Amino acid sequence: MIGEPQPAVVELERAGLIRGKVLDVGCGTGEHTILLSRLGYDVVGVDYSPHAIAQARENASARGVEARFEVADAMALGTEPVYDTVLDSALFHIFDDTDRPRYVRSVYSVCLPGGLVHVLALSDKGRGFGPQVSEREIRESFGAGWTLEALEETTYRGVVQEAHAEAIGLPVGTRVDEPAWLVRARRL
């Protein structure tokens, strides 16, 4: 948690790639939901962790932003396509080969036809900051039912935690920009 939105997500918004009703899946402490709510988007942030949702609500309140947050399972987001944009910042890469297809199906089920899914995921070109995915894993995940419009290299900003300090060779608390993928997939 860096206490601010990911630069790559800020750029997506500035480029006009976030539109309509928005789902911020795996919202954590709510930085992206807060940003988009402040900018006037109809957005809801969801996370599996009740603790994260409580923290997100506190963060929004402390900033004077009315933002909606709900506890939800990313593997069972719903059965009705209602979102024009789905944002995933650092969730996709935590899933293994078994769970990744289930997750993508769940996102598909709530994304309107023609809707966009944006994924910011740690790249396998990184130093071990956390779980990582390859370009192949992304392409395989967004196959049938999707058009992969963009798969670009970018960075994910994070803070080194105890679990990653040795692998990265940096002290705990150090801010880093790690290699990441920025995916734009359109639901058919």
C-alpha cells in the first residue's frame, strides 16, 4: 500500500479509458475507488477482506470523499453484466493457473458487452516483489470472449515489506517501481 493511486491507473483515467459504471475489484484500502469517486465516476470498490474494506471506508471519510465499498469474493462477483469498466490493480497476479480462469470468468460475468477490463499485474521480469505473471499467462487468460486491445509494460509502485526485502535486496519501507503489465481487454 502506497497511500495513493498507482501512477498507471491515474494515466488510464487521464487517457479517457475509464468510463461508465466502474468496479474496482480487489480494491484494498480504496485508493482507486476514492480517486474515481472524487472525479465523479459511479464506482464501487470490492475486496474479500472485511478489514481492507473498513480501512478503505476510513480512508475515504478522512479525505471527505463519499465512496462505496463492499466485501465481495472476486471469484463470485455476480451473474449480471452491469459494469462498463472493471479495474484490477494487483489482484490478477495473485491467482495460480487453476484460479486465474475462474477469476476471469467472474469478471466476464459482471462486465457489459463492449466493456473494458484494465489489469495492472506484476511482471515476471521483476525481482520478486510479489507474485508475478508472464505475458503468456495473460494472453491465455483473456482468450475466448475477449479482445486483448493492449498489453504494455509499465511499473507497479510499492513499498518493500519484510517478506520481500531479502529477495529485492532493499530495506523494509523502501519505495520501488517494479516491472508490471498493463492490460486492456474488451469483453465481446
